[in-house]
Amino acid sequence: MGYASKSPWVIHYDGSSCNGCDIEVLATLCPGFDGERFGVVNTGNPKHADIFLVTGSVNEQNIAVVKEIYDQMVEPKVVVACGICACTGGVFHDCYNVIGGVDKAIPVDVYAPGCAVRPESLIDAIVEGVKVLDEKAAALKAAKKGGR
Amino acid sequence: MGFRQDFEPLALSELHGFAESRRAEGWRYVQTLAVLTEEGVDLVYSFMKDGHLANSVVSIGRDAVVPSISDLFLAAFVFENEIHDLFGVTVEGIAIDFEGSFYQLANEAPMTILSPEQAAAREKARKVAAAKAAKAAKEAGGASDAPAAEGGLEAKLAAMDPEKAAKVRAAMEAKAKKEAAAKDAELEERLKAMDPEKAAKVRAAMEAKAKRAVSAEEGGE
Amino acid sequence: MGKATVIPFGPQHPVLPEPLHLDLVVEDETVVDCMPQIGFVHRGLEKLVETRDYNQFIYIAERICGICAMGHSLGYAETVEELMGVEVPKRAEYLRVIWHELSRIHSHLLWLGLAADAFGFESMFMHCWRLRERILDIFEKTTGGRVILSVVKVGGVARDIDAGQMSEILATLEGIKSDYGALMRTLLTDSSIKNRTVGVGAIGYDDAVALSMVGPFARASAVNYDVRSFGRGAYGDLADFQPILDNQGDCYARVKVRCLEVLQSIDIIAELAAKMPAGDIAVPVKGSPADGAQASNVLEQPRGECYYYARGNGTKHLDRMRMRTPTSQNLAGMATALKGCDLADVNMIILTIDPCISCTER
């Protein structure tokens, strides 16, 4: 475990979802499944967050917002697509206003399918994300050393 | 308190006055929606009082201008902005007017875009319904069984899953080809047995008939 | 007179579960005007009736909103049944209402938690959601899903609840009552909560009627309207049903109405479970809606009255399906309540209309 992943702070954004996955994200952090025992804290500030939990199939109006939050986050950062809508568009993939998944707006590191995504899946996805976070942090550190 | 619902037509010119009278009599405004039809757009305005849900259907063309009722019922502004953005209906005088940016969409008036597959499916359903009606009329008049049977088969195919229907059609065509080939073979046998001059005349007549059939098909397309 | 500043609120905000954008025009700390901007969740799913037939569309209808999922599938099924003249067996009606009332309990508990989070009481949020998990366990045991249930179909329901499961459900609900009582006492009598909610965002009866408000939002302003009092379906077999009303019209009243509705729903479920008739849980539905046939339907969802409209065109695909959700009706009320409030109260007022933006925008 690297220093960045001992207590990964998450920021959650609903990218045109039906709210099913959003309430499961919140349920993961509540006493039923207790994500907070892993040090996962839900913050509203992109600058404080390590992991970006996005739900929803992203519509035209939302692309700019999702990109903005992603750009505001500080490296190293990980994006987890929660729910099948965020992975591929889900049942709405052929709707006229839907671009079909978060990876068409920002790069995604971990995909957590499900409709709605189960809290167990989400905890698993966050742990996977933490591994990726460690790799990215190590790469950053190596790049800094190499630069000198 | 019981619940009942009904649908009544309403003319566009009477819309605003009608809404005023509803408000004066204490009806509660429920919603406004738009439906795409062949001729244009149908707007359904709903009001409720004491368990009676009264829906009023206003049929308009695509270019009609609809007066807003948000001066009487402020809650209507949401629906009027929506029907403007999704159906392209012009509504005049909305209290809070987003002027087209209520929803920021990829295409303009997306609910009016009917995909070709959908249009074809609806055409087919209309033909099936017309065929059924014709069949019922014929049976009442006492016609023969053969065209009725075909109409019934068409109806069955139309109601089937398209893939399955395509397979059935292909099977039917193959069967028809086989039958036609068998018929040709039989005719050839008969021609060989016939007088050669007569056989040549028969063949010429058959070719002419075939040519006419092809040109008729092409002309029909 | 202070200088006016425009503060953008949302679409990403820790207190908002859904994207909603408001431009708040603020003078000192008072909100003078507010311009809402929605459209971040518009997926255009009403157009999917063209590619999914009327049986498949129920899965889309459920996913309009994950919180009111059961309600939307129920309203859609009832509308199509009205369109095609299908009569649902009595046992199916009872099962539908039991799941719908459980859905109301889960939705109100969810909302109470979010409302507490909105004024900073995070541990209350955790307690409400902890209780809510027990309802989600019931859903999972009886239908297989926690959030999206997929148990209603056109013609009835897809699964049955046997006697053993029913007694478990009733035992769970009884067990919730004591913990829930403690939460309710805190929410309604604690002085710091009262400071944040009493007198905030008040809407009077006349304004509520003029703005055509629906749901607990309107019942807190003494508007006596609840679709369940029409007595359709299993609601008609209840001994007595009275909508819960309050006449203060402020945030405190809205919290109180929703708290009491949870207890009312628990009583409804207990009463219907005792009276449950035996029989089929579904009837087979054949054919398609007639060309040009229309039907409308209303349903009391946790957020208010939801209106459904369906039109057939002779094929297995509906011509048009439309859901008008309670939050779209209440947007005018929200805009009015926000004018003149303090900046710190904006969160609370937005949350007390129980906004479900994904329902509004479909």
C-alpha cells in the first residue's frame, strides 16, 4: 500500500443516471456496508479526492461537467465507472441524448457493472482502484526522480 | 370519492378560455403532454377535480402557435418548455421561457424524428388492420376462402417476430420456386409430346407473358 | 442595500445526489432570485417505446428513477392494463400495494437521511440509512433486487410472497418501529434542528393551490390531496385512509408529514397482510393495444401524484408513453420558496421538495 491509497477519498457525481447506482454508492459508505472502515471518505471537493466515482450514461449536457470535475482532480487520480450505464450505456444505450458510457468522455480505470451496482461490487472496485492508484503514484515518483 | 377519466377534443382557439374557466371553477392543473401524429401534434391538457381526471386533446399542425397557460397555472412552464424543445411546438408567452435551452440536446426536436424501421412497422400494422377489416366485410358478404386465407397468413406474418417472418417468407418463396420448377418440367414434357409448330407458338406466348409480367413488376416499383 | 452576486449552485455539489444547476442571485446573504437549469439527466427514454414492445418497456420504466422504481413500474403496468382492458387478480393487487408501501418507507427514510445531511447532521444520515438497509433486505429476499425490483409485469406480478416471508416482513417492520421512534423524536423535537427548519421556506395554502403542488410538499401546506384516497386497487379495502396534513407549510412541516407517512405505511402493510386473499398472481396478456386507444392513470408515489399516459397504434409497440412526475409539477413551488431565503437555507429548501431530477427529465 502506497501513501496515496491508505485512505482514498472519493468524489461522487451522477452523470445522467437513474439514481439507483448513486444510492448504492452512498449505501456503501453507510453503516450497512461501511466503506468508511477502509478510510474511504466522501468529499465534495475535487481537489481533495483520489477516486472519482461516476454513475450514469452521460448525456450531451453532462459531458462538459464530467470533464471539468476530472480536470480539476489532482494526480494521481483514478476513475471508477459504477453501474452498467456508466460502463456501456446500459438499457439506455440507444437513446437519442445518451453518449453511451463514461469512457467516451474521460478515461476510465475500473469498470463495476450491475443494475444497480451492488455495494459489494463497489467495495471490490474501490480496492482495484486503490491498486491502480498505487501504480500511478509510483510512476509519478519515478518520473520526478528521473527528471532530476 | 371515486376516480374516473375521460378524453375530450378541444379546439386550439378555445384553449386559453377553457383554461380560464377551469381555474375559475377550482380545477387542479395536472399536466400537458404532446403526442406525435400523422397530421401534426396532439396536445393533451389534464385537469382534475373531485376524482374526475378530464383530459382535453388539442390537435394542431406542426406550425401552429399555441398560447401559453402559464399565466393562469405557473406550473405549466415546465411542460411548455419541454414540448417546445422535444417536439418543436411554438408556445407563446411562457412565464419562465428558456427559449430552447431547457434541455441541451444533440438533435433538434428529437421526438419528431421517426426512424424508418418504426415508420415501416406502423405502415404494416395499418395494412394488417385494413386487411382484417376488408376480410370481415367480405365474410359478411360471403366471398371465397382463398383470398381470405392469404389475408390471414399475411396478418400472421405481420404479427410475428420480423426475423421469424423473414424465415417463413423465405421458406414460402423456396416452396413456390420448387412448385414453379415442377410445373415447368411438366409443361416441357407436354410440349415435347405436342406438334412442333404448336409447341413453338406456345413457347412464344409463354415468353411474351413472362416479359409482360416483369415489366409490370418494374412499372409497379 | 448590498451588491448583487450570482452564485452558481451545482450541478456537482456534496449535498445534491443529482445534478441540478441553480444561479442564485444573492444580496448579502439573502437569495433574491433564482434561475434553475435542468437537463443534465435527460436521456430521452420516452422515445424507446419505438424499439421496445409494451412488455419490454416495463424494464425501462423502472429505470427512470432508482428511488421510485417500484412506483414507476406499477404506474406503467396499470396504464397499459387500462389501455388493453386487462383485469388484474386481487392477490396481485395486494402484493403490488405491499411492495409499493415498502418502497414509500425506503424512499422516506432515504430522504430523511439526505435532509439531515443537508443541514450538517451526518450521524442522523447514517442512522436513517442503517434502518433503510433492513427494508432493502426485505426487497432482496422477496424480489432479488435491492433497488430495481423488476417484480411487476403487465397482467400482475412475477413473484409471490408466501406466509413465512410475510410474517418475517411484519416482524422486521415491528422491529424498526422502536429505532425509528427515536429518530423521529430527535428530528421533531431537537432545538437545533428546529432552528434550521421552523419557518424556513414557508408556502401558504393559497400559493400551494395556485402553483398546483402535489405530494407531501403540498400536504404540508394543508392541500388535502392523496391519490390513495380514491380507493383503487387494494387501497379500497383499507378500513380507513386519511392523508396526513399539516398547515404550517414550512420545512419542519414537510419533515413531519414524511415522518408520519412512514408509520402510516407500516400500518397499511400490516392491515393488508392480514386480509390478503388467495389466488393467482397474474393473468396472461395477449394481443396489442388497439389503434388510437388512449388511457391515463394517476398513482401516489413517495413524492406525490404521478400521471401516466399511453396511446396504442395497433402494434406491440406503444405509440406514446408519457410519465409526468411529481417533481416537475413542484418545480414552480421550489422556485417560489427559494426567493427571499438565506443562502444557508438553500440546501434545505431544495431537499424538502424531495427532488428527483431523473424522474423529471426522464
